[in-house]
Amino acid sequence: MSMANQFINDVKLDEMKRIIISVNPNYQSYLQNDKVKQSLKKAALDTLKTNFIKLEVGKTGCRITVKEGTEEKSLEQVNKELIKGIEMAMNFLNRK
């Protein structure tokens, strides 16, 4: 399952069942902003709750590690809730 929009190119599980969020190249520079990283981590925690293990933010996207056995459900939650939060944050930053 993947959801592409103005800011996000793709959301999928990798071979290690981590959730990979690929950001549109036009917005990848925002990923290096500490406030954006903190907001992403808070959004991941709020969305995934106890299934959340770790968020890694790279140059082109994010990788979220979740509890074993919750990967598919967590991916659905990310597609539904977290992407909305990312869109709102990116829209806010885009206006500045």
C-alpha cells in the first residue's frame, strides 16, 4: 500500500519490515531541520503509540521501526494518520 501526494512519494515496508516514507525531492531539505525531526517523531509516537520503536530521518525520507507483528497495521496507520500530519507540517513550512 502506498500513498503519493505533493510531499510524499511513497510509503511502504522494506525487506526488514520497517516503514519507509520517501519524501518528494523538492521537500527533502526540510528533513534536516531539527524542529521537523522532533515533529515527525512526536507524530510517529502519537500515531503508533506502543508499537513505535524508532524513527530514523535521512536525506530523502524517514524509516520507522515498529514492534514485530504490527508492521502491516502500523503501515496502515502511517498512511492514514501520519501522512496527514506531514502534509500539514510541510504546508506550514512551505508558506514561510
